Amino acid sequence: MGIANDWSIAWGIAEAAHKAGAKLIFTYPNASVEKRVRALAEKLADGGTPIPVYPCDVQADSQLITLNSVLEADGHQLDFIVHAIAFANKDELKGGISQTSREGFNLAMDVSCYSLLAVMKYLKPRLTQSASILTLTYEGSIKVVPNYNVMGVAKAALEAAVRYLAAEFGPQGIRVNAISAGPINTLAARGISDFTNMLKHHEATAPMRRLTTKEDVAGAALYLLSSLGSGTTGEVLNVDTGAHILGPTPAGM
Ligand code: NAP
């Protein structure tokens, strides 16, 4: 869930999972994204077994309920779900957080955090015994990142949700984790004011002196989604070329 185009983190994970032998299912939120998602699904199918593609706007319970029914009718069980979904109005991703509107706050929280709970609620019947759920977060949840604003609050809530879900589903052998990725140039990220400078700063200062790639994230995702990560749940794994370890840097150093 969350492929918008071939820059999407979810697409990077899909490519890696496909290469590792996973059978995939894609979802799309609306008609304008559908065409792109179907084209990418065909690319992976490469003339072989088609990848099923279903609509699912996570803001609509009815669509999640339908998704569960359609998956059941088509005989699909899920070994893993990748929830790579977030949204905030562009206006909320600049300036001071105190200017966030009530509507904008609720929207960001609904799409970027509540949706993970809703996915677990409605797709639970489709999960296999040792299923693994993965969501995507960002360091702006625990540290102040200029312009990230309400999305930082939503990501903090999302990370807490990961822990609560991991505790709830753990007894059933179902794991829930998050990857905290460094900034990657995607459609969603471009909505953050001054994102280009965020990238430049990350590249110049991260311990590995390079940007995080969606392939970096995909590698960690394979670990968490597969039996390689069988003992890991409730975790927020940093995949950010080391940026999260840095403290304040005195001027001139
Ligand atoms: P992306 O390619 O733009 O993916 C975001 C996806 O969320 C899009 O497919 C978007 O669809 C979808 N979405 C938005 N509202 C939805 C809804 N109501 N129902 C279903 N899907 C909806 O950007 P991305 O950077 O790969 O983002 C994936 C995840 O990684 C997000 O949670 C993001 O916060 C997180 N992340 C990103 C970065 C980064 O720097 N890029 C870093 C850390 C974490 P539309 O295109 O139709 O809106």
C-alpha cells in the first residue's frame, strides 16, 4: 500500500520483495494513481502471473472492508503488509506548527497514523499466522525538523501505534514494525517546504555522507517482512545512512 510511482519507497520494497520470490498485491487510493500502479504491476509481472491490483483509500472504512472481502473471494492470504502511506496538506508543511488547522491536523493523523490501525482492524482475517506488518516513519517524530510540523506529530503517534499493535498481535505470532527512513526524493516528500535543502544537509552531514535510497530501505524491509526478522516486533529501525546518531554540531566543526 502506497505505491504512487517508481520513486515511491513502497515500489522499492515491492521490487526487492518480488526479486526475493514474494507474490505481491498492490493497492491504489484513487483513479489518478490507478493507471501508474497498474503499469508498475505489469512491469513486475513481466508477461507472467499478473499482480492483483485493488482500490483502497485508507480514509474509507468501506474500502478496507471491501478489500478484505475481495481478497477473501479471490483466495488471498497475506504474509505481510507494507503500509507506506502518509498525507498532510502542503500548507501545514511550512512555517510554524502553531498555525496547523484543526482540519489539517485531523487529516494528517487520519491518513498517516489511524490508517495503520484501520488496516489491522479490517485486514486481520487475511493475515497468516506469522504475518509481518511494516510501516514507514521519519526522524521528525522524535526531533524537530523544520517544516515537518504536523507530520512529525503524526509519525510520533504512528510509532506509538506500532508498539501497541505489536503488543496486541504478538501473541498470535504477528509482528508489527516501522522503518525510519532518511529523506528520499519522492512525491510525498516534495510536499515538505525546503525539502531540497533537507536532502543537501543530510548528504553533507550523515555519517555515511550520502543520501538514503529506496534500495537501502527495501533491504531492511526484507529482513523485517521475512522470517529473517522472526524475533523482531514493535521496533523502529533507522535506515538513514546514520543520521539519527548525530547530536548538535558546534559551528566550524
Ligand atoms: P509517495 O511515493 O508519495 O507515497 C505516499 C503514498 O501514500 C502515495 O501512494 C499516496 O497516494 C498514498 N496515500 C496518500 N493518501 C492515501 C489514502 N488516503 N489512501 C491510500 N493511500 C494514500 O511517498 P513516499 O516517500 O514513498 O512515502 C511512503 C511512506 O514513507 C510515507 O509514510 C512517508 O511518510 C514515509 N517516509 C518517507 C520519507 C521520504 O523522505 N520520502 C522518509 C521517511 C518516511 P497519492 O499519491 O494519491 O497521494
